[in-house]
Amino acid sequence: MRSRSEEKNDKTFLESPRKVLCIIDCIVKSSEGVSVSEVAEKFHMSISNAFKYLKLLEELGFVIKDENKKYLPGFKLVDYGSVILRRINLRDVARPHLFELASITKQTVNLVIKDHDQAVYVEKIESAESMPLMSRVGMSVPLYCTSFGKAILSHLSEKELNQYLSRVTLVKKTSKTITDPQKLISHLKLVKARGYAIDDEENEYGVRCVGSAVLNYEGKPIGAVSIAGSKNKMTSTWIRKYAIHVVNCTREISKKLGYQD
């Protein structure tokens, strides 16, 4: 059994690393940088100690000091972030959440990535109760007429969306496909506000889908998740009940990619 003195020593030993990590976290999350006095106040330490921590982090490249004596994230953090991003496999990160979504909804669950002006299926999980669908892993599909595609488009900036519309011809896949650019722009504003998109037979007759975007650490849409099923099963009432689960799924995946609400 450990003595109180040993437990106290452990706590003391861990206190400095904890403070360092908390200071880094504070600087990363600050949009304007933080000063020595702000660090001292936030972490209940003297100005002298706050300066020592920041000086050490600056020497190691974790932070840089600007002309206003504010501390900002350094390039060492950028290097670490790049290494982490290279090692993250979206499919591996998403799979547990996709299976959970399939279990809840009993419908086909899709994971796509944004590839230029298309979406590419990278995972498809079918339920015993779901209807057979034409989609397959590796298939490319348009963004403007699919639920996951519209979810992705809704997170583009106005400039990015206009550039997309200037490059892409909105071909009518079904009688319900939105092919008017202005109508699509208005529709995407509703999608963004709601948090998910609905494909109401816009890409394939008889099929409805609900999609939500996956965001990276910068808040950029890199892909999306959707559930797909027959229009008879996925009624408006059904969609209102289960759409939140799609949103929750992509929210959890996005968090693992470093996105913060």
C-alpha cells in the first residue's frame, strides 16, 4: 500500500507537466495569443513563473512571441499536427461510429470523402433490414444531388461554393434534382442551419438519404456520413426521429479529427 508521502510526491511530480500542457492548450485555443500576465492569472501563478514556462516553450519551438509580446502556437505544434494527420485513417476512426449508427437506424450507412467536386464512397455498412442499393466502395458520385454531398457543400465558404458551381453542371438525375444554382444555394443555407441534408429521391428514385458532414480540425468538410433507405421506410416522421443520430455520429468523428465546436 502506498504511503501518503509517496502519493504527495507523485502529485507534485505531475503538477509541472500538467501546467505546461494546460498552458499550451490555452495558447492554441486563443485567437489573439496570450500574454505572460494572462497566463499567470489563469493558472494562479506568479508573473515570474509564468514567464519561465513560456520562455521554455518558446525555446523548444512550441510557442512564438509576436511584436505585442503575445504568445502564439509555434511551428513545432504544426509539425506534430502534420504527423498526426498523416497517421489518421478516417475510415478506421469512423468505423465504430458507423456500426453504431447502423445498429440504431437499421439502414445502410455510408462514409464518403470529398474528392475535388465529387464524393467517393470509402465505407458502406448494410443492415439486414436495409434495401439493396447501387452504391459501392470506390464509386464517385456528385455532391449537389446527394445528402452527404449537400452536407459537404453547406460547409463551404461563399467563394468556394461559387467556384464549385462555376465548374460543375447541375445535371438532372431525377425529377427532384435541384439544378438551379440559386435554388441550391438557398437550400444549402437551410442544410447548414439544420445540421443535416436530405436527399429526397434527388439522385435515385425510391431512395431517401440523410447526410451530415465530417469536419477536420480547421472546420473544413473532408467527408460525410449518410443513412440511406427506401422512401417508404424513411418517411418525414422517421427522418425527424433519426436524423439527430447521423449528426451525432459525424460530430463524434469530427471530434476525433481535432474539430472543436
